[in-house]
Amino acid sequence: MEVGDVVITEGVGPLRHITRTASTETVVPPLNFDMVAPGVYRSGHPNERNFGFLKRLNLKSIIYLANDDYRENVVQWAHREGIRIFHHRVTMNKEPFTEMDEDEVASALTHILDERHLPVLIHCNKGKYRVGCVVGCIRRLQRWSHISLLEEYARFAGVKMSDEEFIERFDLSRVKLDPVHCPSWL
């Protein structure tokens, strides 16, 4: 029987034989990694240590939610792996002057909710606020209760009233879903 990089042959107690295979790759998920739904993952910004882990997800797409240009090392890795990158320039909600662009969030949701782009990784820098707002909107589309989606948001980001308000008032009709390519879990 194989378990990751370990091969276990049948036996009992101290007679059980364990050997290592040739692969010794350490698998490290990105900061704040979690599965949102089948084929949809969230995290903070990945780095080289995370590439082995991400490769195992067989990603087709990455959704990057930030104003910053995408890091060249991730762009090159994604290109080598045949992963498409969608960069949505989303600003964090900051009281009292800055709000996320609803059109940009709707566009990101349209990409995420198209099964042709799945599996997909959604990330921002820390995997907290911008990703939390987008995932909160997905939960609203899935008809989660308001309390449940806010509890999930808080697990990653704590309490941030401006984000909670954004999720609550985001106009879901802005999201253009393709009924032919909509994931079955939606």
C-alpha cells in the first residue's frame, strides 16, 4: 500500500515494513488554504514552496485579486503548468473612502463560476479580506445563511465591518452565470 511518499507493506506491529520511495518532495499549501467547493480553492499568495502542492490540484486557472502586478515567478510557473491567470484589480474595503469595485468582483465571480475554469485557485496577498468577500458572495449565491457565511469569513479574517457590509449588499444580479457551464454545486 502507498501513502504519499511512503510505501507500507503488509505486516503487524514491529514486523510491518516501511520504506521511502525516491520522491522526497515536501508538500506545503499556501497561507490560508482551504477548499471552497469542489474544484474551487482559496489561499494567500503562493510562493515556490507551494508549487508542488498546487500542482497536485491540477489547476486550470488562478484568480488573483489585488492591485499589485502579479509576481513573475508565479506567472512563469503557471505558464509552464498550462494554468490560465485572471488578474482582477480589486482594492480592499477601507473605511471611509475605499470600496471594492463591484464590477471587478462580479467579473471575478463569473470566471470562478464557470466550470471550464475549474479547478481554480482564488487568492490575494494574505487570503483574508478580498478572497473572503468573493467567497462570501459565492456563499450568498449558494444560499448560505448570513450567519454561516460571516462565521466562515471570520475564521480567516476576523471581524471587518466594511467587508461584511460589502458581502451583504453586493448585487448578485451583476454576476453573469452561463447556465451551460455553471458548476453543479451552485
